Amino acid sequence: MAGKPAKWRKRALEILIFAVVIVGIRAWQQRDMPNGPAPLLRGMTLDGHPYALSAHPAKPVLVHFWATWCPICRTDQGTIDSIAHDYPDTVTVAMQSGSRDEVMKHMTKANLGFRVVNDPDGSISRTWGVNAVPASFIVAPDGRIRFIEVGYTTEIGLRTRLWIAGL
């Protein structure tokens, strides 16, 4: 019987260490990312329309950074497309993914319809402190960033964050 409490303490310590490592990695990934008011986001969409993120959007906005060369980004493209269908103000930024034509070719091949602002030189991504993709920001109606996610995230997780940001 004496071995069981020691075994549970060891397991609890392992879980605690794992949690600390995960929190540390997330903090490092988000070290340059803004909090508070959303940075300026202006550019030309792939369909040739000017885009500017509103300082005070009517509803929460998903701002999603991705890249055509990113395998993790490819796994959540369907999620972003689905969310953009229900949240039409969603905007994505194709970070250092080539020319407009190259990004459009990727969108067509993957049958994606979400709004894309191309960021071939990474200047928009730098403004937002994005060093790794995918990266998602939820901007609330007050213009402040409420949530940041780096790496793969689930559709239900993003939808829940959008809902909370609208409360």
C-alpha cells in the first residue's frame, strides 16, 4: 500500500512538469504578439479589394495567419473556411507564401473561400508579432485582442472564443 501514494505523487509531478513546459512554450511563442488594441491590418485581398480591420468591429473578428508551406496550416484550413462562412468578417493573412497568383492557386486547389490578404514580405506578420504559423487572434468589438492561439486549434475552440469575445 505504501507504494500507491508515492506512485500518485510521481504521476502528479509528471503532469505538473508537462503543464509547465506547455505554458512555457506558449509564452515563448507569443512573446512578441500584441495584447490590448489590435494592430493596424491593411492590405489588398486576393480578389483585389482593399481591406482594413475596423478599429471597432460590429462583431468579433478572427484574424488568422497561415502559410501555404505550413503542414499544420493545411490541417486547419477547413476549420478556418467553415468559421469564415459563419463569421464573414474573418480575415486571413498568407505569410510569406509567394505571389498573389501562387496563393490563389493554393486556395483554388484546396477549394477554400476565406478572405486572404497576402503578406509576401512578412511585414504584416511582423506588425502582429507573428513568428510561427498558424496563429489566430480574436479581436473583440471594442477593438482589443481577447484571445491568441499559436499552432493547431480546434474549430470548437475558435468558435467558443469568438462567442466569448462577443459577450
